[in-house]
Amino acid sequence: MKKVIVLLTTILFVLQMQAQKLPLLDSIKSANANVITLEADIHNHTKKTDKTIEKDGTFYYSFSDKFSAVFENDSYMIVNGDHIKVDIGMFHGTFRMWNGPIRSLTRAFLYALQGRCQDLAEENNFSLRMESDNNYHQVIFTTKKKILIGIGLKQAIFRYDINSLLLKEIVLIDYKGSIDTYTLENEKYNAKIKEGIFDI
């Protein structure tokens, strides 16, 4: 009988916590849904077991499925619908995206920009939890999948401004422990985007 009571109490606690985070997730989604275009400075900090890489660039986004990150070291990623042109890390070339690591990466960016946290969790079978501090609301995703070949997202963290609820930072952690942090600064919202910036 005691086990049943403990189990019911645990279930009720989990349901209560779920109910508390839903309004905030809805507010984040609503705030970011008003962003039709974005131009910003982007800083990428990559930490691997044996080295750290820093690079700066410019980031562009256009609702609902286009973004471009061009860095000063000539690496870039341009996404336009289901097509991508990329020269970052081990990814090089222009191709159509199917299911796989690069599609998961681009969807993480797009859903973060759109505040679609619950959608990302459901589509990728991620667990989702939230934390807040003085600067950010953090949405933390963790995969439920077992590691097979060590490729893909193990965890993602979206950081939204505590006041505006707009996206400020994305942290991506892969199965090998590499941590990629992308920070947006000097954002310009809903301004005209340069012609051809998303051409592939």
C-alpha cells in the first residue's frame, strides 16, 4: 500500500511540474513567433576534448525555414527549406537534407528561433526540462536514444532572454562530448534581409 501511495505521489508531482512549465513554453513560442526576420552577430565557441575554437560571424534568419551563418574564417552554413550549403567541421557541400545529423542540427536551430521547444522534444524523443536564472530561461533537451555510432545530438540547451523571451543562445552537445555554443548579439528584428543571402 505504501508503494502505491509513493507512486501516486510521484506521478502527481511530475504532472504538476509539467503543468507549471507549459505556460512558460507557450509564452516563449508566442514571443518568438513574432520574429519574421533576424540579423545578428554570432559567436561560436566550440570545446572539444583536446582544443577550443572561437569564431565570429553574421547570422541571418527568415521565417520559417531559412537561415545563414557566415563566419570570418570562411566557414558557413546556409539552410533554405530542405536544402543546405555547408562548410563547417566534417560537413562540406551542397545537398538535400534527409533524416540524419545535419537535419537534426538545422531543425534544432529553426525550432530554437521559433520557440518550438515542445515540437523539437516530441519529434526527436527528447526529454525536456526547464531552469531559470537572473538572465535566462533555459530549455534543456536530452536524448532518450541509446548511443549507436556516436553521431548526433546528445543534449541541447536553448537560452531565452529572461524578459523578452527571445532566443539568445544555443548549446549543442554531441555523443563525443563536443560542446558548440552559438551566442547571438546586436540583434535586429524584422528588418529587410539582403537579397540572395539564402541562395544555394
